[in-house]
Amino acid sequence: MQSAISRLVGSLVAGKYRVKRLLGHGGMGSVYKAENVAIGRTVALKVLHTHLADDGVTLARFQREARLAASAGHDHIVEILDMGVEPSGAPYIVMEYVRGQSLGKLLASEPPFEVERAARVAGGILAALSAVHTRGIVHRDLKPENVMLTTKGGQSDFVKLFDFGISTFVEAALDPSGPLDLTPSGRTMGTPFYASPEQISGERGRDARVDIWAVGVLLYQMLVGKKPFEGRNFPELCRAILESTPVHPGAIRPELPEALDAVVMRALEKDPAQRFQSASAMAAALVPFGAVPLTDEPEPTDTFTWDMRELRAREAVLQSAGTRPASDPPGGVEGSAAVRGEVLGALLDFLRDRLGGPRFERLIDDTEPSVRGVLRARLDPVAWYPGSALCVLEIADRSYAGGDRRLIADAGRSLARRSIGRDPGALVRTVTPELLFAMTADLWRRFFAGGEPKVTTASRGLGRLEIRGGTNGGLVRAVAMMGFLDEALTTAGARDVDVRLASAAALGDPADVYEATWSS
């Protein structure tokens, strides 16, 4: 293994990156110092293990998440310069070269951090997370080795966060029939000291609050010099994360402020609903102890955020005029929007996994009696059910996810993954993104009733889907369909996917119109 790793030194990767020396090696691959010979720039080159490219879907998802994180253009995120796959089959990613030390090395070689230093480092991590969370990206694999500390503008301990998207390989390595298998398919994952309870229990949580938990673990470790959860073996560690309450930092270092102790312990709540609900909220709680305020954070630039803001603004105009937007379609199947049982069941499974059993049950209890009866019934996959049942997504988003409708889009993405079946890699090998988009009208008819879908454009890198006529299905269906299209195109091998809701019947437009662009 070591000879294979060293063999790259001196070679030319992708025809332009001359490998200078090995910087580090881990379970996912190796990092090298390299030079772009075309422009003379020093870069960091991460070459992942060849077997990680076996699953084309996972590779495409990794590349998508890495690009989205990099496109945030944030000072605390390592810049992504290039990525691809070597002829040998090894995926690689080219990043800016950061001179400094990893947080992991500092924690191993230095005593516990002073309060101000720990808060400042945690604040930098949270600033990076805040930027990517608004773009729908969750890191999911935060650990000290993914945090570089450098000097910038005279400021020491300046945070640079990297390895976005790597967790897609970790998740793909897990046995879908149960939680955390260490060695499926010849892949490995490290000991999960920084994994949240919902990840350990196999919920495959993609909620941003898994990152809040990881920052809590890092902050605890910086302040007291040890991890909050330990175990003599893997099962014992998992049990500690799931069941044990860590010793308060203040009990180990009595001089720590009580309020800072409370910040750490809140981030380490087992129930995600009891943690800080956003990276910005946790960062604000650390400002009194030395974290830099996030007041100057740039406005989000991703299409989804701006589309949702525009929808909210139009809703507000309609409400002020006394017209209620059709967020919740009317009940009854006859003459109204309807949803197929297989779709409703898949969306309910998504909510149950995302929220957990108790909150899911409370969510169902919060719906109207007529809707509640449908949601608690044994669903026939081929039967039609009232479109009003989709309001459960709106209620969940408003009650548990901040009301920005990202949860609704995520539900659509989950539906796409489920619809593709157990061998999504086969889709990548047989269906182009253009062909898949041409099929979306048929997929829509399989999922929904009430309206006539038509694909008006399905050319290279461009698609347009219109849903006209019939009873409008509300904004919930429209936003979920955005997520579905995004994930389906990505699974078919598309890159840089961008799906827009160009018009919405629920807001008085003639039709729901989806415009998608991508690279093949």
C-alpha cells in the first residue's frame, strides 16, 4: 500500500499537476503537495482510493456537494480548483494549498485551548457551516483533521474547512439494512468520535444539526483536552454516544464560564430539536467568549434560496390582498389534485426518518382530522389519495425546519432516490440526463393527478417541464418536484444541476413551470 502511495510522487496527474511530496494519508485516500505546471501554482491534491469510484452515483453526489460547497466562495472554506477521475479509476480533487496545521495535530500536541482561542476557532468553523447550510449542503464528517488553522491578514488560528462531500462515500459504505458496518464492500470508516446519535443509530441523518453536534464535540475537546465520549471498542463508543451524558466541561475546568459550559452541552443534546437549530445561532452564542460575529456574512446566492424568497414575497402580497396562496390543496380526490399511495408512503417514510418517531407522531396529530385519517391509514401503493395530505410536509417544514422549504425539497430528493430503485448505478450507465428529463412527464403522471404535464424542452444541458390545467396542487407539490428533478438528474450523471420553479399555479400563474440546466 505504501509503495503505491509513494509512487505518485514525481508523477503528473491529469496532465498538469506535478506531485511533489506526500502530506498525509488516511482511510479515504492520500493528500499531496503538487504544482500546476501550467501556471506554477502550488496546490493540494487529494487522490481518493480507486474503489470509491465503483459507484457512479456516489461519485457524482460527492462531486456535486464539493462543487456546491466551493461555490459558496467563503473565506473559511478551502477553495476547490479542479476535480476528476484518473485513468486508473482514482477520483481526485485539487484544492488551494493551505500553509498551517490541522486542528487534529494541535489537539494532540498542545494543552487545552484558552476560552477565547477555542471560541474563535469554533466560530470560524460555524461561519463556514452557516455558508454551506444555506446552500443545502451538510458536511456530515466534521473532525479535527478536516479543520486547517493558518494565518491570514495577521490573524492566527484562521479556520479553513475542507472535505465537503467525502461523507457521501462513508454513507455509501454503510450497510443499508442496519447501522454502521465497518467494512462493507472493502471500504472502511474511522472510529466515529464526532458522529451524532442519529448517525450512529442508522438514521442516515442529513440534517444540518449533525454538524452542530460535531462542532460541540470539537469545542469540548478544545476546552478540556479530551473527547466527550470514549469507548474501549467500537460498540462501546457507539453506546456512549447514544446513551451517556458527558461530564460537563466546567467540572473538568472549573474556571470555564457557566454560560460557555451551557453552549457546549446544548450542542451535545441527543435530541436534535434541543440543539442549536443553526450554525449562526451557535456562533452568536459564542461571540461573548471570543468568536467573531457573523454579521458581515454575504447573502446566499444559490438559486433555491432566492426562488424560495421570491415565493415568500409573492405569498405575502397575496395574503395582504386577502387571497390565500394554495399551499395546502383542497381535500377529496374527485376533481382535485391527488397523489399516488406509493409517493405519499415514501414521503411519510422520509419524514419519519428525518424527524424521529415521537416528533413524527406529534406531526401527524397536528394535521386536520380528514388528513390525519389518510396519513394513519394503510396506504395502497397504486391507489390515489387527496392531495391535501401533502400539507404534512408544509407543517413539518414550518415546525421543525425553519420554514424555508428546504425540508420539502429534500423530501422530493428522497422520493427520487427511492423511485430509482436498488441499483441506481444502472441508471447512470443506461440513461443520459437529457433522456431522463424527457421522461419526467411520464413520471409525473405516475405520481400525481390533476393537471397535464408536458416536457417542452429536453436538449443538451437544458430542460423545461410545464404542468397545466386541472386543480392546482399547491406549493408543497411544486417545491417537492424541484427536489425530485434535482436529485434525479444528479443520479443520471448530470453535474452542476440547477432547477428553478419559474412559475407557480398556486400563486396565480398559468402553470407550474420547472426550468433545469446541467452539465453532462
